[in-house]
Amino acid sequence: MGLWFTEKQTENFGITAKVNRTYHTEQTDFQKLDMVETAEWGNMLLLDDMVMTTEKDEFVYHEMVAHVPLFTHPNPKHVLVVGGGDGGVIREVLKHKSVEKAVLVEIDGKVIEYSKKYLPSIAGELDNPRVEVRVADGFMHIAESEKAYDVIMVDSTEPVGPAVNLFTRGFYSGIAKALKDDGIFVAQTDNPWFKSDLIRQVYKDVAEIFPVTKLYTANIPTYPSGLWTFTLGSKIHDPLKVKEERFFELDTKYYTSSLHFASFVLPKFVEDLTKK
Amino acid sequence: MGLWFTEKQTENFGITAKVNRTYHTEQTDFQKLDMVETAEWGNMLLLDDMVMTTEKDEFVYHEMVAHVPLFTHPNPKHVLVVGGGDGGVIREVLKHKSVEKAVLVEIDGKVIEYSKKYLPSIAGELDNPRVEVRVADGFMHIAESEKAYDVIMVDSTEPVGPAVNLFTRGFYSGIAKALKDDGIFVAQTDNPWFKSDLIRQVYKDVAEIFPVTKLYTANIPTYPSGLWTFTLGSKIHDPLKVKEERFFELDTKYYTSSLHFASFVLPKFVEDLTKK
Amino acid sequence: MGLWFTEKQTENFGITAKVNRTYHTEQTDFQKLDMVETAEWGNMLLLDDMVMTTEKDEFVYHEMVAHVPLFTHPNPKHVLVVGGGDGGVIREVLKHKSVEKAVLVEIDGKVIEYSKKYLPSIAGELDNPRVEVRVADGFMHIAESEKAYDVIMVDSTEPVGPAVNLFTRGFYSGIAKALKDDGIFVAQTDNPWFKSDLIRQVYKDVAEIFPVTKLYTANIPTYPSGLWTFTLGSKIHDPLKVKEERFFELDTKYYTSSLHFASFVLPKFVEDLTKK
Amino acid sequence: MGLWFTEKQTENFGITAKVNRTYHTEQTDFQKLDMVETAEWGNMLLLDDMVMTTEKDEFVYHEMVAHVPLFTHPNPKHVLVVGGGDGGVIREVLKHKSVEKAVLVEIDGKVIEYSKKYLPSIAGELDNPRVEVRVADGFMHIAESEKAYDVIMVDSTEPVGPAVNLFTRGFYSGIAKALKDDGIFVAQTDNPWFKSDLIRQVYKDVAEIFPVTKLYTANIPTYPSGLWTFTLGSKIHDPLKVKEERFFELDTKYYTSSLHFASFVLPKFVEDLTKK
């Protein structure tokens, strides 16, 4: 057997992965941080014993958080990423030349530090001059921003620990305020197999604030159930009405312009979470 | 901790599930069969220590195997299910009133016996008069059939053990022969994260035989990576050209007519497996 | 991998055993009871997810609980076993022909029922006419007994759940009262690696009541650390002064008359637990 | 859950320990070496995914390998340790002032290097001037030595990998030759629960060469079954006939002069391995 990392994704189910070595382990001011080398997934970042990202499957999450709202917006210039200290979303955001400034607000500087060191293929663009990295509370940053961003992406951990405020109606109201008049936001909203109540609640909360609210999904094998949801709230632009000419060639491994639309077509039991 | 079932889906990665009890465990003539009660997934059928089906997530697989080809065909009357002794695909097939006869050819009678006993919500239609159950080798049955079926579904285990013949070019040729002139077949073809070579090979083999060859996916949380592929081969009918009026209301939890089309829109790295 | 039972013997350490099947699992009035078949240890009784006994190594515990005090007493006639519903201690007690009556007081009748069914080689003597089985609270039985027994054996679970009262000074006082004037008692007192405080406390408590107090050990591989302790309290008879002629041939696999004495020779760090 | 190390001590049984971090992991020329920090046992050395030693329980093994033969010999001056690169046996050997020279022959220099770095409380005496460390094949060293040592200790890994030669009759003959005329040797010989055949064979082989052959045991919680055996072969001196005045005060946590004798009193099923 040897060394294995096991994440209980629910009380009664989980995943288990062979670990070659730990690079770094630390109780930061906010959470337990482990950077490990796995045999299956390459280097892996764990926060509070939950898989955050891995070298092998990170592209799915980061592409799908970034490109869906960025292509939905006709001309995104100012982008905010809340959380996302591993830098993966930022890397994807920068693939859009229209983006002049991408601000990353990550509460835990250690996530940034060790992602740069051990996940260079993910964090490699954090020092790009178009990026501004702030180690600060995203909730507060949102509260202090007004009509500042075209697109806001919430790349948070589960709604426990430091991210608990990021799944509240108040936070979504703050985001609406922080967005420009045609702004768009997207948040990762966990999986429909074990967290259906959360998805339903977030969808309801967001839909009360944003005229256009949609759920889309992607397959992330190291996340619970393998099926991840993202909730998108938009003041004007509809992700399903993006014109073909809006898309341009991107170097991606998961996202395509066809998948942009298909990812909004939900399995029936997931679609049901968005009704009533 | 207590009792947990762990499936190593690869040498270095797996899932683990709390088990309340084992109902039955047996080395059949073909494989190790375990029927267990899990805390997360309800009753679960294991063959050779691999998850075959669970009460909680079975609907995805069974709906997606059955309804995609059945709606693609304009008027399916004779259907063959190879494998599938748990009865889940048959249950879905019978939702199509056009189907006059559904033949199930399962090599291991014990799978049928214990599915009836412990998975009644899945196996409940195996005694339906429109169903003919044969405990026999599917490979031989195919070899002996000619222009007999409108739709053939291959619901096999992994390409090890009794199912090894079911992933060969010869088998697909046999299927073509066993199908009527406008017949369609679909086979489960594992996941693109760990078995990309298999998918690529099967797709290539099928495409050499069937004019219309397509790959589609579904999310099955207890299967490796959570993203499952199905390869569809059709002599004439194109699953992407099904007319809206062909669909009728179905009692499903995953499949919808919109998802019918969206499930063929592949993530880029999966789409790449179907090229060249 | 398949099905494995894991007992966390401490928060950070445990054992893990392959399980072939569960025979019975039940929440009794007192505890969770599981009877399982393991590949390494044969049938195994679990209470609250802790290993109680296994077919393969049960002889160590049962022989060492029974024979050490029974040979220490010159002529044991009346014996009480508190707990011990699996019947293993009783089986060993009956090997002493001097014993006219062995009373078993087990609080959980289900332990007796399922041990008889699935551990017949252990529980096989529970219906012996020299045995009286009572399903009752051992603590109360002790409280109501006076100068009734020559030897009392406390074969309890860990000091949690139903057995919590059996590790108190009050209980040992009760035992002294329930014993005849030259009575002896022995209790299992866990292991010195993880439970040194418990051993120290019990030893101190017993030594305040019994003129002769001794600790002895045995190797039980499925119990935490593999080194188990037993605390013996005696009003008169000293286990280290048993005459050679007192011993007679016994059919045992662990206990010998030489080991009788050697088992009281403690590793230094264990001996230290018996000193003030 | 997080990170756990699991050693399958048999195909169907094992131990599992929480790991805080890996300090070093390397495929050396001889074996896979991992140095990890565990939550229960402190720092732990693993070779080929088997526990070699831990900070918390190392004292048992090292004291029992060293002091039993060293006190049996009336005046040990030249001592050889074969294997034992962690330095624990050497540390104990040096507690005997009569020892003028202790030679350590360890085949894998990496074991020494990383034990010095991460197990300083164990390896701390390896630089003592009375110690000579050789990175070499112990089997060859023995073959080249003649009447050179008073006491030889074989502190090897399991009889797989680099240690396979150390469990052969030829090796024991070599040891006899390498010992002086009243020399003594001891080897760790695994556990009687899972490796009874090995113990029986080694005992038989040694007894054909050494007039005095004895088996003794100690409790090592992180080794399979918790009960470890040591086989002692002696040309003249009998460990059971050591005079009381031979012993002197030692700073130990497990070994005592009483336990010296008691450790040779075997459980019946272990004693049986030494007969016929």
C-alpha cells in the first residue's frame, strides 16, 4: 500500500490517491495547507484535507470558470478573481487580450506562495504585469468596490472555513454592486449529488439579484461526484446568446465554443434544482 | 472507521465507500460477485471488486445507454442488451412502447439472480413479458444473429474477465451483421481520463464499420473519473439529426431531449480521441 | 482492494483487515454489533467498530484471563465472569474440574446469541450444565453478591459505552465484597502504549483494596499495540507463589505454567505504571 | 482522513498510521526509503513500505537485540552489527563499557545518512569513536571474518530484497566462523503469527550449528502481530544461566534483568516452533 491521501467527500464516500511525497505542510492563519506529489494526478494542493487542484485535471475547472463568462461578456477589461490563489483562473483570464487588468484577491498568501513554488504550470502568470495580486479578504474587497469590474469570478473553497461568507445572499448583492452595469459573475457551486440544497439555495439567491441566472457544469474527476456546477449571474448578457463571431481560437483542453453552450444543458435532476 | 469498500480505479487512485453489510458474496463461474449495502449509494453490485451499479446513481448509466439510441432510431421494435444482467437497461428500454421484444443475453446468471433479489428497483422489469432473458455468451449470440435487431446495447464490464471479447473489432463486425439495415448499437466505452487509448481504439474500430460513429458522455459518480463515454455506431440514423417530434415525454432523472444532443458535445481532450 | 475493516485504535493509528462478508450487523440496545468473516483472522466479533475477538487469536485472551487466577486460587468452585458474552472465558474456566458453577453475566444478550451462531468454537460451552448465563448488568450483579465467588473475571469492552462503570474504584470495592475471603479477581486493563493512564489508575485503585495486586501481560495481535494487560487483585493468594504441584496438564495454545510466572515480568515502562 | 501510511503486513491484514509529512523519499540502490513524520509514532523509517523503526517504540527492538546477548557474554569486547543502519542497536551496544569496538556493516548508506538526519535520538552514537561504520554487504563481511567477534547481531529487514541471504543456513555457518570460540549471535526472526515456518526453519538451522540455541520475544507494536522473535545462537554461554552479579544498572525502557529471563519463556504455540 504505502502512503495514500483519502478525502471523505461525504461522511460515507470519498476518493483515495497514492502520494509519493509531501512537499510542504502547514497550518496557515486560515487553513491546513498541504502540497503533495501524487502518482496519478501530479502535484496536488490540499486545503483542510480537501483537494483544491491538481496538475492533471486543473484545466477543466480553470477553463470553465474563466472562459464561459469572459466570452459571454462582449468586451471584458476589468476582471476580479476572488480566491483562486493557485493562479489557474488568472492564467486563463489572461488568454483574453481584451482584459487590461485582472485583480486576484486571495485571503491566504500561503496558497499563492506555495502554488508558485510547486504548481508553476498553474501559477505561472501571477507575476504578469496585467495582474494585480492582493492578499486580502475577498468579501471586504467586494464590499469596497463599486461598478469596478466587468467580470467577477469566485474561485473559493467549500462553504466552510474562510469561504463561508462567500455563499451568502449578502455577498451576491455586494458582487452586483461591484460589477459594472453589464457585469457578469460566476461562482463555483459544488456538486449536485451531495450538495443539492446548496445549489438550489445559491441559484435562488442569485436569481433574485441577477436578471440572467444560469447553471452550468463540468467534469472534474478529483472533485466530489466528478460533476461540478458553476452558477453564473449576469446583469444583461446571456451566455446562451453569444454570437459565433465573438469566439476566437483559444489554447484549451476542455473548453470549446460548442461546449460553452452544451455545458448549460443540465441533467434533469440538476435542472430541477434551478426550478421554483 | 468500520467497514469500507475501496476500488482502485487505477493503480494509484480510487474511491472508497462505507459499507453497512454484505448481502451476498460469491465466486461465480465468471467473476467475484458481491452485493453490499452502502451508506452513501444504497445497495451496490460489485463484480471483481469493481462497482457495477448502485441504487442511487444507476439511473444515469441506464437512461443514457438506452434512450440515446432508442430515440435515434425512428421505430425500434427489436432490441438486444448484451450483458446488463442487473436489468437497468431493460427497464429503460421498456419505456419505449414501440419495442415489442427486448432480449437480454447475460453470461452470468448469478448477476440476474442477485439483482432481482437485492436491486428490485433496477431489475424489476426482467420478468416483463416483452423481455426475453437468456443466460448465455453475448459474443456467441451476436455471432449467431443476422439482421435481427433494430438496436443493440452492449452493457458490459471492463475489458477484462468475461467481457474481454466485447471490445474487439470482430465483435463490432458481428454486431453490424446482427443489426437490421438501419440498426444502431451503443457500447459503454469507459472513461477518457484513464482509458483514452481504449476509447480511441474502439472509436476507430467502430468507425471503420459504421457510417455514423459518435461518442457521447454522461456523469456517473461511482465510475472512474465520473465521466463515462458511450460509443454509438449507426448504419443510417444520426443521433444529432433526431427531429423534435420524435421525442416523447419520459419519466427520467438524467436524460432529456436537450441532453440527448448536448451529451455529444465533447470536452476538447475527449473530442481529440475521435480524430484521426 | 475490496472490503476492509479498519479500527482506529487511537486517533492516529489503527489496524485494517480484509473482510470476506458480514454475517450480521445490528444496533443492539447497548452497542453496534457486527459479526464478520475476515480473511486473516477467521470470524470476528466487532462491538462499536472495535475488535472484540477473532477465531484465530482468541485463545490468548481467554486462556490468560481464566487460567492465571484459577491456578492462583487453590480450589476455585464458584466463578463469575462479568461480560464475556462470546463464551471464551467460560470455555477455559470449565477446563478446571474444581469449578462447580460458572456464572456469566453479560449485559447484551445479542452478543451471546450471535457468538453461539457464528463463533461456535468459542461459545460452545455456554450451554454446559455447570454454566449459568444471565443477561443482566454485571455492575448490579456484583452489587447484589456477597462472599459468593472464589474468582471473578471482568471481561469487558473498553471503558466507554456499557462498560464505563466497570473501570471505577466503586466497582472494585463491590468485587471485593462479592468475593469470598480468599477470593481473586482479574480484569482486562487495556494496553500500556496508548492507555498508560488507565492502567496506572486501575492499578492504584485495585491496590488500595486488595492486599495482593499484580499486573500481567499477553500478546493479542488484534488488540491495540499487541500487548494487553490484566490487573489481578487477590485477598490472600499470590499468583507468583503458586506451587508447582498445583498445576495440571491443560489443553492450551498460549498459557503454560512457566508463562504463568513470566507473564508477570513486565517491560520496564510497564512496570513503572505500577509504581506510585 | 488526510494522509495515512498503510503497511499490509500480510495479504489480508495491516496497520495504518496518520502521516503528517514525508521528509525524504528515495529509491536507493537497494530499496525504497521513506522517512516520514507520523502523528502517533514520531518519525518513522520505511523500507520498501515496511516499518523499520519509529521514534516512539524503537527502544524495544534495539534494547532486546543488544542487551540479551551482551549480558549473556561474560565480557564482550568486539561486536558486529549486520544491518541496523538506523544506529539503534549500536546506541545500546555502547552502553556496555566492555565493548571496545562495535562494527556496523550496513549495505545501504542512505539508511545511515537519513537516520542521522531525521532520527538523531536513534542514530546519535554512529559517530562515536568506539564505532566503525562500513557501508558494505554484511554477508560478505561475515564471510571474510574469522574468530573476530564476541557478539554478532543481525538487525536485518524481512527476508526479501537485500536481506534475503541473511536467513540462510550458509549465513549462520559463516557467523559461527566469524565468532570467537565463545561467541554469541542473535538475529531478528519475525513473528510467530504470520511467519511460523520461517521461525521454525531458522531455529532448526541455527540449532544444527550452535550448541545453545534459544528463542526469545518482545512486544513491538508497529511490527506484525506486535510479538517479535529473536533467535540466539551461542557456542558456550547460556542466556538462562547468566549470574545475577553479571548485570549492572542500565538506562533502559524495556529491558530489565528479570525480563532477560522471562523473554525466553514462550507462549505454547511459539514454544512448539522450537521442537523437533
